[in-house]
Amino acid sequence: MAHARASLRQILWVYALVCVAVFGVTRLEPLAVVGQYVHLVVAAIFLLTSIRLTRHAPAHYGVALGGLLEPATDEGPQGPLGLFDLGRAIRKALPSAMVELGVAAGIGAVVFPLYAVGFYWWNQPTGHFSLTFPPSVTSFAIAQFIVVALPEEAFFRGYLQTGLSDLAKKRARVLGVQLAPVAWMLQAALFAGIHFMVEPHPARLAVFFPALLFGWARAWRGGIGAALALHAMSNLYSEILARSWL
């Protein structure tokens, strides 16, 4: 089925509006009453914007998640609040989810040791490594997956990278994966830009590089599944390194 392409102006306007919304919400973080909900609101901004803008072609934008976010196609009972539909969608998506999780783990097995070397070189820790996990590591990992990785991957690698790739004419192979180089690099720059805007410190621009990795994974797999799993795993891994070495 054909899908309408967004113009570059439309894509950049959406990005600008999301930046304004995210910036405004994050300024409320110091407030005691609403500060604890800031990250949830930011996640909702990314995710709801992505779902709204990709609803006409979720598979094309890579956000179908193995059918989980596609409309139900069977005639079975929906159940209260659509719970039966949700259960069938999850069951349908599980095989794809396991494959993408395995792909993410494989990429991590190659990249994470290299990242650890770079982490040590950059931070020059003075103490010995002592393996330390975040408090409530399971809750931390789930939050990274649902509140951080899923919304950001849906917006940046789903909507933005796909929309920009649709407009690009030049294709190239990067480590065996065909992608649009300009779109691939621009989504990473926009990803770094919004992180810097929220927290204006030069170190925040470093997220440009993992964004390239996530964008490459999205181009390889044709969806955001492996990218979002790798994103969550990377955040958890980075947190463990920081707590264990610094």
C-alpha cells in the first residue's frame, strides 16, 4: 500500500515542536509535585507523536513491532478494554521479539567490550572495578526499555529516520547494510541536539554515536525492535560501568 511522504519542512517542524514540548516539560523537573512525572510525560510526547504520524503505515516506519502496534485483523472477541486483542497481539509479536532481542544481544557482544575500553580511556577511573548494579535493577531495566528506548526509537529511528530516508536519493552500504547516509547521520545529529538542549553540556552530544548504531540496526532489521532492545541494553550497561568504576 502506498504511503504519503512527509516533506523535509514537515519533518523538521515536527522535530522543532517536539523539542519545544520536551524542553518545556523538563523545566518542571525541579518542582516537587510534578518533577517525578517529567520522564513519563517526555516518553508520552515521543511515543504518541510517533504513533500519530506513522499510523497510516506502521510497518513502513518500522514501528509495527511484530504486529503489536498494528490494528487487529481477526474477528475474535476484544475482551474488556481490548485485553483479548492485546493478548493475541503480544502472542503474535513474541517470535519476532525474541529474534530482535537475539540480534541486539549479538551486536552488544561486539560493541560493549569496545565501549568499556573507551569508557576507561575517557574517564581514567582511579579505583578498581567493582561490579555494582543500580538499585532495583529489574525496575531500572524495564524503565529503560519502556520509558526511554521505546519512545525514543519510535520517534528518531522510526518516524525521523524513515521520513528522511524517503526523501533521500543516495544510498550506500555501511557494514553490509544499505541505508541513506544523509538521513542516517541527520537523525543522529537531531537525537544529540535534543539531548544537548535538555542538558546543555558538551558530553550530551556524545549520544550521536550510539544513535548511529541504533539507526544502522534499524536499517538492517527493517524495524525498531533490535534498535530499541540495544538502546535499553546500552543504557543499562553504561549505568553499570559508571557505578562499578566511578
